Amino acid sequence: MANRTSGFWPVFLSTFVTIFLAELGDKTQVTTMLMSAESKAPVVVFLGAGLALISTSLIGVLLGQWLSNRVSEETLDVCAGILLVLISIGLVGDIFGS
């Protein structure tokens, strides 16, 4: 079994860095940039985008908590790995299939 990091700061920092890097340059960031440019209301776009990202993160946290109470950690790890492999295969298929 993997050694899990515990404590507020290690969990906070690993979550922040992981999500920050995953979100850089993705379609959400590009869409937010375009909406800000078109609307000429960057503060309103920031507030709307921020609330949307907080809401989706809340859904993820609540679903993760619900799953962790019903499914073993090992099963979650295997399922996450399988899901990532399937997503990767789909992305590679999109690259070579277009």
C-alpha cells in the first residue's frame, strides 16, 4: 500500500500544484480568456469562472468522499488507473484518427 501524505499543508500543496498544473492551458482557461476579452468585464468573468471551478471541485470532493466510504482504496486506485489509460487511448486515437 502506498504511503499517503497527511496533514493540512502537504495535502493542500500537493492538491494545489496538481490541479494548477492540470488546468494550465486547458480549454477552460482558453474559454475564460476569450470570454474576458469579448465581455470587457474581466472581474465578472473571473467571479463566474471561479464559482464554476469551486462548484465542480466541490462535486469532485463530495463524490470522492462518498466513494471512499464505499470502495476500498486499492479498488479506487485500480479504477482511476484504468480510467486514465482509457482516456489516454481515446486521446491518442483522436490524434491519429483525425
